[in-house]
Amino acid sequence: MALEKLLASHYCQLALQLCQRARILRVQKRYQEAAEICSFVSTLCVENEDESCKREAKLCTSSAKQLTKGHYSEAEKTCIEARRICPKSYALRGS
């Protein structure tokens, strides 16, 4: 169990870094690339036992789907919601 917790922490840090990259890509209007990253981030977040991380994973998946459908405004709102519930989001603000 300790190994799973250690890995979950690394998954969270990687997810935060990738989320920041996806945000940059969205600003650059590189939506497909951002969607791919958001989809991958969701697989990292779901590995954490914390229920808020599981909710965040669902939101990241939803944001990715919205990006691929061209619903950019909705994708941004969904991403913001995901970041708000992320228990490690403070690290993103400090970057």
C-alpha cells in the first residue's frame, strides 16, 4: 500500500505539469494536442485513491472530449473546475 501512495504522489505531480502544458496549448489554439494531454492526465488522476482525484479525472476526460468537438469555452470551464477540486492544485499556481 505504501508503494501505491508513493506512486500516486508522482502521478499527481506529473498530472499537474501536463495540465499546465495543456493550458498553454489551448492558448496557442492547439486543441487536439491539448485534448490528448487532458485524456492522459485523467488516467493519472484516477490512480489516486482520493475521491476528489477520481472526480477530477472524469472532468479531465470531459474537457478532452469537449476540445475535440470544438467546444473550447466549455472545455476551459471544465478544466477550471477540475483544477479547483485537485488537492494538489496549489503546486500549479506556484509554477
